[in-house]
Amino acid sequence: MSDNPEITRKIEENTEKLIKEILADQKKAVAEINKETEGKIKGIQGKIVEDAKTKADSEFQREKAKKELELKLQITIYRDDLVSDLIDKAKEKISAFIGSKEYEKSLEKLILEATLTLKQSEISIFCRKEDKDIVSKQFFDNISKQIKDKDLNVKFNVSSNFIQSMGGVRVETVDGRISIDNTYEKRIERSLDKLKRELSLLLTQEG
């Protein structure tokens, strides 16, 4: 090494400067590595959290769908039980109703309703064997009076083929192509779909 103090000083200064530059570059490189590593770690952590959240959401949705299905089943069973109970009570009332004067008026109303719907000059009436004495000429005379202002003149034929029913009648065109089933069972049946829909809506709202 040179014995010149000035040269020695410059060498030391340059060496110190070089060391500082190297250290600065190293610190910068380490900072960049740390930043990149931190980003990767956050990305991995985020993915883990997102995967867990997705899994949790998926499990939640499955559990929710399961509970909703169970609730719908419970509502359906409860609704059907209510409908069944209503039908049983209706049948009990009908049984007590049969044979009364009100029942005769009910038959008249059912035939009148079907007559006005069919608008035929001749129709066939199918009734229970137990009701054959009720469905008489006088019975149809009363109906004829009620349809007179409708410009209808109808011939009523009572069939000897009796129906099996708790009550009511079936009315047909003479060719049998159009039939109106006004038996009590059929009228109850026609009301069931609407009743079930209304009950389902009510039970869902209550729930």
C-alpha cells in the first residue's frame, strides 16, 4: 500500500463509500424481498380466509335450504291435516243435513245452477236413490219458474241410474258429452286446491 497519506485517505473514503452503497443496495433489496414476501403472505392468508368464507357460506346455504325444505314439509303436513279435519267436519254436517227441507232446497239450487250453465233444451239428472222422491215434477216446476225469465224451456229427465254419493246431483246433456258434477263430494274436492293454496300462504305468513 502507498505511504502517501492523501492517497491512503482517498482509498479509505472510496472504500467506505462503496461499503455504504453496497449496504444501501442490500437494504433496498431486503426491503423489496420483504415487501414481496409480505404480499405473498397476505395473498395466501386472504385465500385461506376466502376459502373458509366460501366454505362457510356454502355450508350456510346448504343448511338454510335444508331448514326451508323441512319447514315446507311441516307446513304441508299441517295444512293437509287441517284440510282433512275440515272435510271430516263438513261430512258430519252434510250427514245431519241430508233429509231436511234445507237439503231439498240445496238440490234445487244445484240443479238450477247446472241448468243455467248448460243452457240446453233437455238435460238428464242423476241423483241418489234416496232422493228420487224429492226430485219430482213439482220440484222441476219450481226450477222452470225460476228460469222462465232466462228464455229457457227445459225438459228434465231423471235417470234410473242412481249415483253413489253423500248428497247432491250430477247433471248432463242428453248426449252425455257435457257433465256437471254437483255432488257434495265433488264440490268439496273442487274447493280443496284453493283452500290448500290459501292455507299454505297463511301458514307461510304466520311463520
